[in-house]
Amino acid sequence: PASFKMTPGQRHVLGDAGTLRYVAVTGDSRCPPDVQCVWAGDAEIALRWQPASGRAQELALHTASLRGSDVARIGERSVPLVALERGIAPRASLRIDKAD
């Protein structure tokens, strides 16, 4: 599987299959570092998948799979959110896998 990191606004080209763009962090309620919380929280990122042909697709990935999906399907591939850094424009670690 191919792993990569992106910051908001960046694009990742998947050969001739299309382009994945990291739009923004749309919410972040994660517990701050070095703080003991009852719940770990969740962060959500927005992605936009533009296939080589066809209409674009808006995607949302979560750090806590209980709140929403942490894996998106794009064509014949799945894209899990592996990690999300903290900060104003946090880098997202993503991976491209063959879909089952």
C-alpha cells in the first residue's frame, strides 16, 4: 500500500485514475495532549476525489470510527485516514489500498 502525507489544499495524483485533494479540517474535538479526558474526541477532514472521468465526489474521514467512517472508497481503491496531526493546518497521513 502507498502511504503519503498531505496538508490542506494539497493534491495527490493517483496515476491515470484521478486526483485526491485534502480540502480542510472540518471539525476537531480531540482531547489535547497531556490532558486526561473521558473521551478521546474526534477530528474530521474533508477530501475531494476527482476521477479521471466522471463527477467529483466529496468525502469525509474521521479519526474516531465511532463518529463516522475512517475509510473512503474511491473507484477500485480504499483510502483510510491513518493519522492526523494537530495545529492550524494539520498534516493528514493517508494510505491507498486495493478495495476488497
